[in-house]
Amino acid sequence: MVDVVGGGSKRQCRQPLGGGITNTNFTVSNRGRKYVVRIGGDIPIHQISRANELAASRAAHAAGISPAVVHAEPLGARLPDAMLRA
């Protein structure tokens, strides 16, 4: 169990998700909604920059092709506003 703090509220990660190659992913619940939290740091040898990834995610949301990022932290934690279907 991992706690992610952000946006003035505590979100409790319920279950790890598999399949992340460069991220560790979890499902979380907050105020009756479910989200996916992605945690991953920069990997320069593979040209992975989380700051660039966050900027691209925000630009994709502004273009209407991606959900909004609800919360992001400098160390690579990101909470996209993508609700999971139960």
C-alpha cells in the first residue's frame, strides 16, 4: 500500500497495476472516483524526461485528445484524470 498526497487530500493506492515498462502504476480511489497513478523518474539513457512527458500530457489535454493531469510531482508521480471502468 502506498499513499500519494496531493491536491489537499490524501489518496490511498488500492492495487498495483502490472505492465509498466518505465513506470510503476497503481489504481487509487478518491471521493468515489477511481484513477491511475503513474510513478517514474527520468531515464536519460533512454531519453525519458518526466518534465517533457508532463508538458506533452498537458498539451494533449489542451488539444482535446487526452484527459487532464489532476496532480503531478517533480519526482515523476502523475495522476491523470482518467476514470477506470469497473
